[in-house]
Amino acid sequence: MSADFEIYDLRVTVERIEGRSVCGLTVGDYFELTESSRLRIPPGKHFCIYALSAVLPLLAAKQRQLDANDWLESDSLVACPDPDERLIMKIERIARRTLNSEDLT
């Protein structure tokens, strides 16, 4: 039996770089996660795979409405694992959409 459910589209933006940027990202660079699993990077831009690896485990949870007391509902900052860069990213919910479970695996 299929059912509709709601999920958030997300934007992950480089909020600040407290060290030296060696991956080529700059403040304001971003990617979006839409329609449950579509990663979108603006044309002509890139996103560092190591920064992506830091934020990736949190995205599925941030796509869903969490309990108001859940720490992940209020926390949105993630640090890149490169200690020399100290690149800080912010996860934001940018839209809410309805999907059907039959359309997904």
C-alpha cells in the first residue's frame, strides 16, 4: 500500500572558512538536495567530496520533520573533516514537497 509523505528539499551552504581553503570552495558555495535524492550543484561550480562526506550522514534526517526536542531539529552547522580548512557548512530546509512511497525504492 502506497502512501504520500512530506519531505524537505535542502540547501547546504558554505557559511564560513576559519582556516585556509585548499579545496577551492568559497563562502556562499552550495549544493541542493531535492526530490529525496537529487544532488544539484550550480553550473560551473563544484563541491568538495570531503566536505560532502561530513554532511551526507545528516541529510536524510534533516529532510524529515523531527521532534522539536531532537538536537538535529535545531542544529544545522557541520564542519568539514579537514582541520586546516575549518570549513563550516549550514543545512537549510528550502522547500517542502509531497512524495509517494511507490515512486521511491
